[in-house]
Amino acid sequence: MEQIENNIEQQNNIITFKGITFYVIEHLDSLNINETINYHAVLINGKDELFIRQIVKRIRSHKNPNIYLKPVFLLKGVNIIDPLINQLIDGTLFSLDQIPFIKKEVEKILTKNEEIQFTRQISFEAQMIVKIITYMYSREMSTLTPIPYYNSDVNYTYPPLSVNFGHTEEYAIFSIFEQAEYDGIFTSEFVDRIYLCSQCSNGRMSYREVCPKCNSSNSKTDDIIHHFPCGYVGPMNDFTNEIDDELDCPKCNKRLRHIGVDYDKPSVIHECLNCSHRFQDYFVKAKCLSCHHDNSVEQLKSKVIRKYKLTQKGIYAAVNGFVTTSKDIEEIVGTVKYDTFKTMLKYEIERLKQTEGSSNICAIHINNPNEIYSVIGSEAQKGMLKDLVRIIRSNIRSADVITFQNSSTIVLSMYEIPKKSATRILAEIIVILERLLKTAFKGVEIQFEINVVQLDYKISHELHLHNLTKDFT
């Protein structure tokens, strides 16, 4: 055990300071990223930017939150300009003597990490969203700003998310952000617009002006001359002669002396040196440097680059380490999309203005979803949700509609029946569900809560839904 400075001890690649252990990474040859799970923080000691980037990416793209949320520091021997590296490390040191100065930062990140209760996600998209928001929460980041990046195949990088994708897959970040914003995890703000290959969605293009006839970029350009006295219009080559550098009109043989008086140059003309075609307007082509597809610029995929801000819902989801996207629950047979349900509810409220009937909306809420989903796994989650819908559907009328507000709250309509009857039906359904799930998932206690709201045509459909689920925790 080597004593470096006051209370700083080093043995091989492990440094200890006042109970905080640092795993020091100096080379890739024998590195096992899984070993880092046994230490509080990681210290990368390297001068090569490529080496450092590889280490950072392997840590932050790991599936285990105890690794990808690990505090990572750089022992800075050289100036690192790579924005991906600088965004994904938690600080830098210029010598091991500075370890005492980062102790508080390490403890703060570890404390934040301990606040997060991780749950298995249903889909890949949900997994990626959880990785982003838990990283942001543990680093107290409220906003995720895109960075122009030379190593990105879509020209911008969002380091906590982009690090999880290879070059050919990076386009997937857009659909993940769109899903997260749709589900209320983020709000966004316009930053830029980019254009991607129509074939492979790569953003690295070679833009060329080409002949509209043969697509060759081998061409020459000449001025068009308009001779005022005789009205002749043609390329400058028609006015040149072999004797001197003067310009003579091929139609009337007069010499052109003063531009603006004898002639002007209203335009230019291009001649393709491949097929001899003459034209005034180029076609613009964008050749993809990845798949080599030659795109017409109007065929390129347009994508908006946005800055994303974590919402209160996003913060709550980060602390619980759990996200279910609307995509996950919209695929369940026997249900409609939540937006569709809201529209139908709005029409039912309008109908009640003309009648004196009694209609209701109901909710079945799972009180302990995190506890359940973390035990049964993602595949079993899908099966459980399908079973819930199947049982509910078999105990209500065919005209009644079922939807998911989220993975823990099912909302359904019970129109044209008294509230007391709707409450009784819901209570009977809960008994059946509890019996079924107790048999299917032994050792897992699922706690349900129900609510019924009678529709009032004086109240908006949004307020009805708010009143229905506001007391669910």
C-alpha cells in the first residue's frame, strides 16, 4: 500500500481516500468494465483521446445503472476537446493530490443514485428514456442540449443518449426523444434543422452540383452575353476570337467595347463535359458518405434538432427509475389510445347535455407498480397487462371502452348505468383480478385502488379525468 498524500492510499489500480475508493483505468488490454461496480468512482488516466472516449462510452453505455451512473473523473494529462467526453465525465484532476477536492462531488452523485429505485422496463425505448433521465437526475441536469459533433453520423450528439448507439444506429435517438416528449417526460425547444440520407439516415453528405441530364459534376461555366445593337444572346465563347482578347458579335461583327453600353451579362450557362448538354440551372445532389446513395436534395429526410427540458413528470419517473411509453400500452388488444378515449369522452359529455341519463368513467390503479415490475420482469409485465385487459373486458359490456392512462392506471367507460352499479361492477372485477394475479405471480402482492366519477355536462372532459385519477399515488 503506497501513501501518496495525506489519507490518500494506492494499491495497484485502486486509490482510497477517506472511505471513497477509485478504480483507476490506464489501459484497455485487461479491462473488465464490470469490475468498476465494486468501487465508488472511476478515474481514467490516459493521454490519448481515442482511448479515453472508448472507456467513457463503455461505462456510460452499460446496461447496469450501478455502472453507467458511476462518477467518472479524468486525470488530465492533455487538453481534451471532444465534447462527448467532456459531457460524460464528472470532473478532471491534474494530479492525484487533487483527489480530496472531488470527494464531495463523488458523495453527491452517489447520494442521488441511492435515491433512484430502478425497475425493469417493458420496451427498449423505455430503457433508453430511463437511462437519460436518471443520468440527468443524478447530475442535477434540468436541460439536455444538443452539441454539434464531428463524430456523430447525425451531426449532433446528446451524450447521455447518443453514447448507447453505434454510428449506423444513431438515428434512433430522434424517435426516442419524440416518444419521451409525447409522454410528458420532456418539453422541447427548437435549435436547428438537419437533413439526412433517405436510405440510411446518415447526416454525412457530399453536396454536388450536377448536370440535369447525366448527373455528372464535370462541367464548365460561361457568361451569357446580350449584345444590345443587334439583340444577339449567346455564351461568351461565341464572342471570342483567335486573334486578340476582344469580344466581337458573331451576328453583326461589331466589337463589344463597354459593358452596360454595348452589352450586358444577364446570366450564365453551364456545359457538361461528360455529355455536352448545356443548361442554366444545376441539379443539386447529396451523396451519402456511408451508403453512397446519391440523394436528390428534395429526397433528404428533414429532422429538427431540439433542446429538451425535464418535466416534473420526468423527475418523478427518474426517481422511480421507471417509464412506460404510450407505445408499450397502445399495442394491447382490446384497448384504445388514451387520446381517442378523451375524444369519445368529450362527445359523451356533449350527449348528456341533451339527455337525462347517467354515465360514468372508472379507473383501476395499481398502487405498487415499481415493486411488481421490478420482480416479474419486462416480458411478464406485458403478459400481466394483457391479462388485466382480458379480465376487465370479459366483465363489462362490449360497448364500454378501455384505455391505459399509463402502465399502472386503466381507465374505462361505463355509460348509461348508475354510479352505484358501476362501482359494484368495478369491485367485482378487482376481486377476480386479485385472485388471478395471485395465482399467476406467486409471492407478489398486487394492490389495487378504484375510483368512479359520474359525468357532469357542466365539467370538461379533462377535468373529469383529473378528478378520476388525482388521488392515485
